[in-house]
Amino acid sequence: MNTKLFSRLALFASLLAVVVVLLGAYTRLADAGLGCPDWPGCYGHVGVPKHAEDVSAANQAFPERPVEAAKAWKEMIHRYFAGTLGLLVFALVIIALRNRSVPGQQVGVPVFLGFLIIFQALLGMWTVTIKLNPTIVMGHLMGGLATLSLLVWLSLRHSKLLSERRGEMVALNKLHMPALIVLIVVIMQIMLGGWTSANYAALACSDDFPTCLGQWWPATDFKEGFVLWRGTEMNFEFGVLNNDARAAIHLTHRIGAVITTLLVIWLALKLLAFEQAQVVNKLAILLMLVLLCQIGLGIANVVLSLPIGIAVAHNGVGAMLLLTLVMINHAIRPRGEMI
């Protein structure tokens, strides 16, 4: 097998991973994360039970969560797409191992992706069986974005896309660390966003921006808001925190957004200073546009009380911001690095 098949498969898997991330966000925001109370099936079925006798049996087996077909199908469609993505990742692992002696073939990242997809499946199972524990929900989100980012990285490393000429590469060496730092900051901000969503804190300052609950600094409880583990026995659906704890999470996410915005602008300006680096210049402009879009969507979520379309878009554009930084890091690094 040659690397061309690997490259095409990695690209297709990247596109599918975008769909899986968006479906996961939609499932979570539509309160369908427990649409199927078991795993990997749904009420013991491969699909959602639809015959009267199957629905009756499902309701008897799970009396605390009777069948809601609309929510169950949202959850199962997400699982079908995620399962398909998992198979593609394992195919990439097999091809990479068979091609390991071929120059330019990446092996370490595909193998890591194989282990990551297994852990991601476990997180998906625990999301259901431990009833939306916020730490697991956030971990599942980050695992999905890590899978997407690594697939995009693989696609780029096996293609000639977004690569600067050697002269520009030498000049851009000084930006390796700033680009990596901003990437890490964005990852941390996305984690904060995941924690906000998983704890149902997105509406803690509903209809109120830039203040929160009519104040610049309302009553908050950071200690309670950032307890990372609350055991496995509780049902975390719709949240278990008081208003002060949710406000603390929400405000932390806002502060993080300000810091992230300033650092992303700082990096974009540094990239634009290299006028001869055309690829990096275009990526810097894209970075600014995605950032502005993300800020607008974040404000709209608060002002409009989290309409699901805007909330899903906020997740999607957040992923795009992350991927833009992945592309920037790819563009300014020699191909021998970070394989």
C-alpha cells in the first residue's frame, strides 16, 4: 500500500470527524445525551425500539427513562457516525504499520490515534452509564476534538498543502513557540467551554452581557463550581450546581475568552508581519475571521438564551479556531518535526 491511500483516508476521516463533533454538540445541547440509557445499543436494540411491544419492554426495563424516540435517535445517529469514524481510524493504523518502512509515512500519530479512539469510546460509554458526569462529558468533548485535530495534522503532513518555502520556514522559526502556546491556550479555553456546557452554566448570566445577573461581579462560588469529581451515583442531567457555582464557571469562561482573544490577536499580528510568507499570512487572516465569528456567537448565546442553532455553531467555530491553529503550527514547522 502506498501513502496516497493513507492520505486520502486521513482526509476523509478528518471530514467525518467534523460531522461527529457537530453531532456530539447537537446531541448534548438537545439534552439527548441520555436518549439511550444503555450502551452501545439503545434499550437493548441496535436501533431505537419502535414496535409497541419493544417500546413497552424498554419502558419496563428502564422505568426511570421511558423511550423518547426523538432524543434516542439523536444519540444513536451520533453513535453510528462515531463508530464509523473509529473503523476508519483503525484502518489508518493498519495502513501506517504496513507502510512503516516507506519514507514519509507517519506511524506514531496513527497508533496514538488508535488508542485515543478506544479511550474515546470508553468515555462515550461512561457518559451514559455515569449519567453525564461533567468531567467525563468534558473529557469526551476534548477527546473528540483531539481526534479531529490529529487527523487534520496527519492529512496535512501527508500532503503539500499549507507549506511555506524553505526561506520563509527559516524566518518563521522564532514563531514556533508562540504558535504552540496560543494553541495550548485555545485548548484550555475550549475545556472551559466544555465545563460550562457540561455543568449547564451557559445560561448562568442569561440575557445579560457584558454584565452578569445585573452586576459586573455577582455572587460566585468557585470552590463548588470547580469540583472535578462528584462520584458515579448522581444523575447530572440538567446540572447539580447552585446558581453561584454556575455563575463562577460562566465568568471564568468569559475571562478566559478575553485572555484567549488577546493572545490570538497577538499571534495573528506576528504572523502578518512576515509579508513574504503568503500561506501564513492567509492563515493569520483566517484566524482573525474565525475569532471574530466565535466572539459574536458567544455573545449571541448569552443574549439570546442559548438557541440550539447558535450554540452548535459556537461549538463548530470553536473547533475551526482550534484547527486553524493546528494548520498554523503545521505551516511553520519542518516536516521532520512533531510526526
